[in-house]
Amino acid sequence: MLADRTTLNQFLIEQRRDHPEATGDLNALINNVALACKAIAKRVAYGGIDNVLGPTTTTNIQGEKQQKLDVLANGLFLRANEWGGHLAGMVSEEMDVPFVIPTRFPKGRYLLVFDPLDGSSNIDVNVSVGSIFSILRATTPGGDAAAADFLQSGSKQVCAGYAIYGPSTMLVITVGTGTHGFTLDPQLGEFILTHPALSIPAAAGEFAINASNSRFWEPAVKRYVDECLAGRSGPRDKDFNMRWIASLVAETHRILVRGGVFLYPRDNKEPAKAGRLRLLYEANPMALIVEQAGGLASTGRERILEISPNGLHQRVPLIFGARDEVERIEAYHCEHNLADYDAPLFGTRGLFRATA
């Protein structure tokens, strides 16, 4: 039955053969993360049947109302990974401080960083959600991890991945040898390699951005979006489609499979915030996944994977996807972000002006 199929565990074992010095701890940890994702997929699938939809009465460290599945998914990640002896600590978007491995379990040489349920605002309307994770090396293997130990640049990740809970459940990971997608076979309970060596085309015909924030965008972003919207009659001489799902996992998955570019740029809606997405739990793992698939990930001003984190819940702008498009957006930040940009498509004399 599996003669012509590669399971996640087989894939990891084959990867390990290229590193004779490896102990197998990383493989075991990834399999534990996959187990957590399977458990979450099941709870998401049951939805209202199990009464797990809707908000709780609590908020997370971000000040956001927690959904019931946020809390449930966070607990499943902790329970699936605390016991294995592979971790010195864990931290998630839903926790104020790092999770300390219980004293009854051995400590390991890795750190696990995760967003247990990305896109939870979409849960009640049955739109795809997912989980995001990142694995780092522990600063003090075998000991309890401190908060500062997690503040490593994204380039130091040894593994990053996400699970997407959609029509099928998929796990997409990179261990530094490309980005690979696995689909959960519900009968076998195994993740099967279905999308080896995913590759993002350098050019794009789609872009994703929340256009309701257009009045707050910086000049560079306004120019880029205006040029895309102008289509064949504009300076790009091609038509673009616009997408927006409001689920980072779903946006990333579409770009990995179909191409495109995603923008959640810095804006002046809340000037005190440098960006909206969390560096450790969202931007870093997605940046590694995207770059291993041939794309780029940037704030518009610097490469995501080169940022030195200054806090567990630091937020950053995030622009990623097709290499040519990200490079163009970065160039616009350098060339056209010093002065106000007159947005012709949205101005009173523009393409969308009101008619008398």
C-alpha cells in the first residue's frame, strides 16, 4: 500500500542519512509536532459538534480575545512535545512567558516556537486555518530555557513548518533542503509526501493585501499596488489578481502552490507598532519556508531572516513570495518612501473617482 509513497517519517530518516552525526532527536521532535497537528486537525474538523467554536473570556499577551480552539490547540502542542526529552523549552503566541518543561521529563537540545492556531478569526466561518512552528537550537542543552534563549535570528532555525487544516490536512516543512508538502492520509493516519520540492515562480500574477488599510499605507506600498491595479494599461503592462484570506497559513500555501506575493506592510494606522505579524511565531518560519522554495521574505527594508529579535512578541511588517516582486517592493521602499506619493488610482481625480 505504501510501496510508491514516502511517509513523513521515511522522508526524515532519508534526510538524516546525509548527516551521520545526527542523533535522531530532531526527527523525533518533528514527528511529535506532526502528532499535535493531527490532533488539532481532528478538533477543527468537528467544530460545532464538539462545541469548540467561539471566543473564551480570556485574552492573550497580544490583547486579543482568545478563541476556544486557540486555547485547545496550544494545550495540544504542549502535551505532545513536553515529554519527549528533545526540548529545553517552548514558547507560543498564546503564552506570556516560555513554557518550562516539567521536572519529571528530561530536557533536550532544541527549542520549539509556535502559533498553535493561525487565522483563528476565520474559525466560525469555516475558512482554512493552520498551525505554524519553528525549531531552534537551545543555548543551554539539557537545562531550562530562558526567554532570551529564544531571541535568535530566523537564519538559525533548523526546521520550520506549518499545518493547514482545509479540505485536506497538509504539513509543509523545511529542514534546510527545500520545502516539501505532506498530505494526511486519514485512513492510515500518516502524512504522505505529495508536494516535493515546492518552488515559487520568480514572477507573479497575484498579490495579497488588505486593501481596507490603503489610506494608511506608505508611499512605496501605494505605488506598488496602484501599478498592479492599473493592469495592462499601466507601467507593469500585465493584469494582476488580488487575493486576501486573512489567514497567513492559507496565504502562504496558495503562494507556494500557485505563486504570487503577500504584503502585510508597515503602515500608520497604529504608528507605535512597527508591524502586525509576530517575528518569532509567524514571520521567521514563513520566511524560511518561502526562501527554501526560491522566494524572498522582507520587511520592505531588510531580510526577515536577518532580524535580531528584541522580544518574544515582537511584531514586524512582512512581505514575501515571488522573488522579482519582493525585490521590486524593496526597491520602491528605497526609492519612493521619502516623500508623499500621489496615488492616482485612489485620488479624487483617479481611476475610482465618484461620478456626478
